[in-house]
Amino acid sequence: MNIAVIGKGGHSRVVQEMILEKADNKIAGYLDDRYIYISFEKSQFYGPVSTADKIKKLYNDLKFVIAIGNNAIRKSIAQKLALSSDDYVTVIHKSAIVSPSAHIASGTVIMPGAVINANAEIGHHCIINTGAVIEHDCIIDDFVHISPNATLTGNVKIGVGSQIGAGATVLPNLNIEEWSAIGAGAVVIDSIPANSTAVGVPALIKNMKVSGGLAVDK
């Protein structure tokens, strides 16, 4: 499979290694706005994000992955490119455990050691990071980031663009509404409203943002 990687930062490096674990995968090129002009190096395409249509014309079977950690930027790029869901690849590390009854939408990346259990649903362009646990019947909307070693216990719902911090735990049957952030190590015992930041044990709301657009590390 030929894959074009959108983004060339730290998160992208991890995604690149995951792609190349499969012998039949090839990275056809990189799209990042640090590249002002289109260029080729060792048969790989380099160009700004807006040139996705140009690299797509070079390959009949090209797939894309947005390898950027910032949830809001991933959403913005997906909207601007307006590619179909079939144009994106789902990247799953070989050490991840994914239930056969789970559903993972296109563009999502499942990192090493992650566990996704029965009937879980994960949306488009999500990041399920290293060692994260998504228990049975969880529903994760698009552009979500579940950070390393975070745990969603059964039947948790995570809204669009939210981030669950490293090592955080969300107890069963709770909702984390859209564009909210849960701090590292937090234990969430109540549902969290949209555009909120919650930290601590138990997690308490620290502030509520006026509008969506969570900023996290690239």
C-alpha cells in the first residue's frame, strides 16, 4: 500500500515506523506546510498539505493518514482536504489488541500495546496512544486523542475533539462531551460537559472554554 503521511513532527515519526512495519507498505510522500514547494527525494514526494490532490494523481492506490497530534488541526486539515473516508488508512500497531467486534473508522491510529475491547466504536482520525485501554461498549467520536496508559472503563462516551490525558481513568457509563480535556492521572467519576478541562483525583472542572478547538502537543 502506498501511503502519504500528513505532518512531519514527533507523532508522525511514530506513525511512519508503524506503517513501515508491514513489508508491503511504502511511504509515498510527506505533506507538511514546512515544505513551501513540491520536491522529490529518493522517489518520495514532499509538499505542503494543500498539494494532496497532486500526489494523489501519482498513485492509483494512494491512501493518506493525518499524523498530527493536535486534535483541532487534524479536524481542520480533514475538512480542508475534503477527501473521502476511503482515501484514509487506519494504522494499527502489531502489538495492539483489538476485539473482532470493535469498529475502528478510517484515519485512526492505534499505537503499540493499546487494547480495544468488545463492541467499542472509535471514530475517524482518532489517536489511541501507547498502552491505552478502551473497554467494552465505549464510543469515541472523531478527532479524539486517548493518551498513553489512559483507561476508559465500560460504556464510556467521548465527544468530538476531546483528549484524555496520560494515565487518566474514566469510570463506567460516563460522558466526556466534545472538545474537553482530562488532565494526566485524573480519575473521572462524573460526566464532563463540553469545552471543559478537568483535573485531579477525583477530577474537578478547572475551567470551561468558550468554543471548541483543543490544543495539544504536536
